[in-house]
Amino acid sequence: MSKKFTPEFSRIVKTDEQVSRKERLTIEASEKERAALAKRFELVSIDSLKAELTIKISSNGEVTVHGPMSAQITQNCVTTLEPVPEAVEDTVDVLFSPHVSEDDLPSNPDDLENLSEEELMALLNQPEPLVDNKIDVGEVVAQFLAVAMDPYPRQEGAELPKSVMAEEEAEEERPNPFAQLAGLKEQLEKKK
């Protein structure tokens, strides 16, 4: 039995209760929410996370969530494991549609393996499903943060230790066994 995911930074917007077709919303993660998100994303810390969103409902029921997102995070350097602060800024831009079902989307990565490039691009451009007229804009912002942050944070001037560099150089200098086999094959053919 699978455990249901509960977002750490949840802000539910009920689009059917929205008074106007276009509303502005500012959301900011609490200290507890930032700590939980930092744990989920394996960060040292998230010192701030804020978004100023515009939620716009079109006449066909589709909903656009758009606006700037900013965060101050700290990650470990991939080289030295020392803390590296980062200012993350991105623009949230997502289209939700009541005409798209969660059943239309792939449920696991294996479902993507046999798709053509055109089919993959169509999936990327497809709106997100709008289920029960609810959007968790907090989770949307959290996902944009995860994608926008530096995947390989490195402290300024950080270099790999010389022992690691020596190992990498040794691997580069090591002869390719297939090249040696090709050379052996040529020698055998000359003997014929």
C-alpha cells in the first residue's frame, strides 16, 4: 500500500470559489515549511521562499498560475561539502486544465521510454490536470524551486582534491582495451 504524499508547503487555491477571473496571491513559506522542504530536497537550509502569483481563469475553465518566485537556499558544495549559499529566482508559469485527466499522464518513468521526441514534447506542453477545481500553489512553487536551483553547487575556487584528479588522469591515460584488440586483429590479418 503506497503512502500518500503530503506537501510540506501547501497553499490550496479553490478556483471555483475565486471571486474574479484574475487574482493576485503572495505566498511565503514558514520556518517549519522551509525546514521540511530543505530535508526533502537534501539542502542545508532554505532561509526564505516567496512567490507573488497571478491566478487567471479563462472562459474554458483553464487556469494559469504565473509570477516570480524567489528563495535563499544553502546547499553543500559538490567538491568540498562546505555550505554554499544561493539566491534562486524563477518565474512560475503553469497551465491547469479541467479537460486533462491524471490518467492521461505517465504514472512512472518507464512509460516514457518508448515515446518519440514529438510525443515527449507534446507531454511537456500539455496542461496539468485541474482536479476538483483545486491547485496547490505552494507545491507548484516548491517544484519550481527544485528545478531552478543549481544542481551542482560549487564554492568559488573549489577544486577536486589532487588524489581524485590523479585518479581521473590515470583513467584517461589508460589504454582502451578495445583499441588494443583492434590492433591485435590487424596484426593477425596481416599474418594471413
